[in-house]
Amino acid sequence: MPIGGAQAIGRFLDRLGPQGLDVTLAGLCDAAEEGEFRRGLERAGLGSNLTRAGMERLGFYVCVADLEDELIRALGAASVEQVVDAQGELGSFRTLQKQPAWQGRTVEEQLRRFMGSGGRRKIRYARLLVEALDLTQVPRPLDLVLAHV
């Protein structure tokens, strides 16, 4: 279930964690959000001085950059471009690649930026990329969060 961003982890844990409905929780966060998640877990009474390993024992896993980065690396740029093409957005992606700020960057960086631009593109492509995954290539954080639940 989407929680509405890392800043919402406290409300999410209050409602569903040990002081709320006390359900088993697991989740993913971007590397940049790790501190926010750690503080939220600690405030919810789920640990203190949590390390990344401690967060993982609780079922919370950190993506290297973000989930899109994990999925792009797992699939490879060519496969991701095929998904983008199947959505009829390859032309839009090529336009992004021509922009001066994105020229000279890796295709993976360009794809990640493309996924993060536009309304709800990030959510839509996360589902599409997961569907395109070979189940033997599931990124570590996603594989572990699924195993936890």
C-alpha cells in the first residue's frame, strides 16, 4: 500500500504498527529516505539506534537509489526501453535524451529520470517493470520484502 512518501511513515506506523492495529509490516524505501524510515521505526517503538540490518530484521528494505533504479538494473536498459515503447512513450523518452541536461548521461540514468517525470508515470512503470521481470532476477530489496510478508 502506498503511504504517500517517506514523511508519512510515522502516521503509517501509528495506524498499523504496535500502537495501532499491530499488523505485520514490511516496506521499501529509497536510499535518500532511509533516515526518515529509521526515525519513524524508532519512534514507533520498533527499535533504537537501528542500522540497515536492524531495519531489515523488521522487514524494511532500502533500495540502492530507488525502486525504479533497482528494476532498471535488473531488467537492463534495452528491456526497459521495450516496455517504454510498448506504452507508446519511446518518442517522449527520446526527446528527454536530446535535452542538454541529459545528454552524456547513461541510458539507465535517463530512464530513471523519465520514470520520475510526468503524472503518475513512476507508479505505472513500477508495475510494468515488475511484470517484465524474470523471477530469477528480482532485485534484492523487492525479493526480501515479498519474502517477509
